[in-house]
Amino acid sequence: MHLDGNALKKKARQNSDISLSKEKPEEIKKRAITPPSDPSVVPPVNVDTVVYGSFEIKAWYYSPYPLDFGAYIDKLYICDNCLRYMQREAQLVNHKAECKVRKPPGRVIYSNGAIRVFEIDGHEHKFYVLTERDAKHKSIERMVGYFSKEKVSYDNYNLACIMTLPSHQRKGYGRVLIELSYEISKHEGKTGSPEKPLSPLGSLGYKSYWGFALMTTLLHFRGDVTIEEIVNKTSIHEEDVIDTLSRLNLLTYRRSLEDGRQNICITEEMLQETIVRFNITWLVN
């Protein structure tokens, strides 16, 4: 499987942050209980801070840690080598002195400079891990993000869950994982789409990637092109292609051909207007 290193290194722009709760810690603690039995009810945040390597990260969502950790956890300590979690700093210090893990399990499917992606069998670990090589210790690799996908998806999902650690966001890693999921779809000869609904940050990342992929494809084709041709070229699901073209104001003309395919006609002027309107001049630089 061939991956375009230059494309994978492009950094996705993220235009907004998720607003965290303004409640006081004492108020959160009072309502921090075990998750409700009703799946429609969003459980309260039960961890205040996650200590991961040299970073202290505020938790955004509920996490089902063992009940003996308590209903509310002020600080959760996680080993940045093996991801084992602990209640106290002393436990982490003792663990790190003996931890032998230096990289994730599985096989490397992509490597570019300081970053590598490991494919891990779902029967054992269930995700693809993106790592960043430690600048001081070249043999140690730290997880910065991951995505998971079902081995068999009847809905043609090529990604089930995606996450980039808050300490490593705005570095383009989310874009790397999204693009990789589509490269895997191309390798498998399939079209794919992420599992819906998308989170606010996930939606921003995917809209950025879909816009980039479609504009690149349209600049290549020029003139008349069918939606089917775009789907085959990008492995992006037809519904996502149509939604993106509509968002870019490029779905102004559609007609059915004799074989039932949907056809769109995009002029050079329309492409240039879109490039200027959405400030995507990096496509032509």
C-alpha cells in the first residue's frame, strides 16, 4: 500500500474548540455517579485530570474506570509507554521504573520522520496507533492518537472511532489518521465513511479532508465528471461526496445519464471561485 508522504504531512486546520464545563469542581463531584442505565442520558464527567507523560489533560467525557477508583477521580495517572492507568503518582513512578514497553504492538504500516503508524489486530487491541518518536530517547515511541475500524462493516464504515490527545492536537495528526483510513479503503478496493454521528472536532476534521480530496480530484479531471468517478478516485462514500460538493457550492448542475449515473459539470471559473471563497489556495501553490 502506497501512502503519499507529503499529503499525509499536511496539517488540518481546526477553527474552534469544544467548550468545557464551567461548573466548579465541587459541583461536578456532587453529580459524579456511575453511568445511568438509560443510554440516552449522557453520564457526567468522572475524571478531572489525566496525567500522561509530561502533560496534565483535563477530561472531557465520562470514562468507565473501576468502581474502586471512586465515583470521582481528581487525577488519573497513565503510563505513556503501555497505557496502564493508576490512582497515585507513586504507583506510576514505581511502574515506570520497571515498564519494558517502548513501542506499541503490531506492525508498522506507515513511517515518515518522527511519526509512525502501527496496525494492531482487532482481536487483541482493536485500533491503529499513531506514535511520535521521543526526541531525547529515539528508541521510545509515545502514542499521540489512534483510530479503530470494524473488520467487517455492513454499513461500509472505514472508521469507528478516532482520537488525538489534546496535548498533540493542531499538529495535523488527526488529518493523518483520516487520510490513512481512506488509503486503507483504496487498498481494499472499497468506498468508506466514518461512523456517524461525528463529534464537533471530528466533523471539522472530515469536512477539511473531504474538501481537500474533492478539490484535488476536480482540479485533475476538469470539465465533466461523474459522481461515480469521484467516488472511485477518492474512496469517499457517495453521500459524503454530494454533501461536500453542495457545501462548496459546486453541486449546481446534475443530470442522469443513460446508465443512471449522476453527472456534474464544473467550470474552471467555478473552481477558482471556490478556491478563493474557502481560502484553499494551498491547492494551487
